Amino acid sequence: MFNAMLIEKDDQGYRTTVKNVDESVLPEGDVTVNVLYSTLNYKDALAITGKAPVVRSFPMVPGIDLVGIVEHSDSDKFSAGDTVLLNGFGVGETHCGGLATKARLKSDWLIALPGAFTPRQAMAIGTAGYTAMLCVIALEKNGVTPDKGEILVTGANGGVGSFAIAILAKLGYTVVASTGRVDESDYLKKLGASDIIDRATLSEAGRPLAKERWAGAVDSVGSHTLANVCASTKYGGTVAACGLAQGMDLPASVAPFILRGITLAGVDSVMRPIADRVEAWQRLADIIEPSVFDDIVQEVSLAEAQSVATDLMDGKVRGRVVVDVNR
């Protein structure tokens, strides 16, 4: 038996509870991990609250991130006692995830915990920080350098947005943060934002082309916001898109792409090849200052995580939530 957050769906409806679960619930895998920490991401909150059909099979342990110590391994890649890290690969959606004290996983999904981070710090970064790093790498690969101009970060108070600001500022970019919570301006400026704009300026239907402003952008919002960001991106700029907090639709025009030659770079973190993951985590180790964790992170217990997931869906959570699954 082990302690887990479990999502069930049957004749009694869709429900999420924290309880002792038999190990028979765990799916097949060649590595068994004693989980130390997990996180709450937007996708986790969708799964826990049932606001979107994230979970594909039941019962399911949510949690798309985890860090823990290998208890047993049938793989030559890892041995008992190794500390390992996982982000994505459908965990928490089709394969039981990290919001539990035990997980059984495929070794092909795991990387060794980077030595620069403690287990708690790795989960403070989690998929959000790792995705933010992938977005920044996409901008860099498309030639968006600090001298090109302002970089916009939408959804700035969220996990991806918070880390994107911190990473970009550390690399010397001028960062503008878009948020619906302008009362959090001090927090965003402490992370490195030079200016704050209200998300309302981007969230409604706009013009096919707007005044050029952004050299690049990191967008976790989608829908009208992403369309407006593209419309106001400078000639040759790049927008890295990684989220859909406003919606999955993209009511945009081809004008920014064929008249200004901008690039819309889609960033997937779930199925990313291991080599890209290792690169992103190494870059994070080189860039992230330990003080960032104090500003971005709050820690909760496994029992508290369900109510915090509801707060996250209601837009009441800023930064990152680390879940200590053992308390």
C-alpha cells in the first residue's frame, strides 16, 4: 500500500481523493521510484478538478512531474538509490503519475537529477520551468538575441511565465510581462520584468496586423492573446507558444507570417526527446539563481494539493506549487 491522490470515474461520477492505494494500481514499468516531491501544473489542475478530459484511463494518479529515489530497477540505465527526474511522457494522463509516494515508470522517460538542484528545487522548476527553458531555446535558435528588442511573456504570474521572465532577464533580455493581476507587479519586477501590461490589452479580438513591438514572445495563453502577440511581433521575430490558458483556438491572420516573416514556434514538453530535456535542464542549472526559488515557490502537502488545484484553476495561484507527497 502507498499514499496517493487518485482520480476515479464510474457510475458515481468523477472524483478525486487522497487515500491509501494498493500497488496493483501501478502500471507496468521497469523502474519503481519512491517519490519525494511532485508539483501542481495547469494540466494537473485540469485533471484533478475534471475541468477538461486530461485523464485518459481510470483510476489515475495525477502529477505530470516527479523526483524520487529508485527503489527497484530492471533497467541498466538506473540502479537502486539513484535520484531521478521525470517530466511529462503522458504520466498523470495515461500512466499513473507523481502525486503519490510511489511510482512505476519506464526508464526511457527518466533523467538523472542534475547535481545543481536539490529534489525540491527540481520540482520547483518542474515542467513549467523546463518548458520555459525550451521556449527560450526556441527564441535563441531563431536568432532572437537581447539586442533585438523587448520580449513579451504572457500568463506572467503562472509557472511558465514566472520562470520565463527569470530566465530571459538573467540572459540580458528586456522582458515585458502580461498579466491579469497587475497588483502582482512587484513580484514580476523582482523576477526581472522591466514593464507590466494588463492582459486585457491582448485578450480580445484584434487587428490582423498591429504596430510592431516585440522581438519575440513566450506565450502560454493561446486564443486571441496569441493572435494579437503575433500581430504585434517585429519583422523576423519569433513567438514560442506552449499553452492554452485562454483557449485552444487561434483566431489569427496569415498577415504577420507572410508580410513580416515572423515564426510561430510550437513548444511541446510532454514527448520531447531525452537529448532536448538534458540540454534544457543543463541550461537551467547554468542560469537559475537559488534566490529565484524563494520568490516563485510555495510548498503544500499531498492532502492540501486538491484545494490548491482549485485555486490554480481560479487564477489565485502565482508561481510554482511544490507538493511534498510524504506529508
